[in-house]
Amino acid sequence: MKTITYVNQKSLANILGLFGFFSGLVSGIIFSLTSSIAESMMGIPLATGLGVLTIVFSPIAYGAVGYVSGYIGASIYNKIIVPKMGGIEIELE
């Protein structure tokens, strides 16, 4: 058994930021498709514009939130959780 006693904040922030970016991209595409369908069914011309904006801004927002939460989460883990609980035990082969 190995114990994780330190997590690099920037490394975790980069990984979660990238994960958030792609999650935002997927949700933006889904929202864009949904709004396009809604426009064709209901005739609301604003829906397509919002869908395109969602494809642009969702990845940025999700990525930023992922980056910040990863950095803060790693800091909390390193400074609070590890000293009190001893870290996460993992088994490596």
C-alpha cells in the first residue's frame, strides 16, 4: 500500500480545468442542438444565437470552475485532510 500525502495544486487544477472544458463543450453542443430544435418547433429566433454563445462560453466557464476547484481542493487536501487523516491509501502493481 502506498499513501498519497501531497497533491500538486497546479497539476490537479490543470487536469480538472481540462475536464471541465470538455464537459462544457459537450453541454454547450447539447444545449445548442436542443435550442435549434426548439427554434424549429416554436419559431423562436433567439434560440440559435443562445446556442452558439453556449458553445463558446460553456467550455470557458466550466474550465475556469474546474481549474479553481482543483486548485482549492488540492490545497484543502494538502493542508487539512492529510495532517488529520493521513492521506489516501492506494495499491500499485
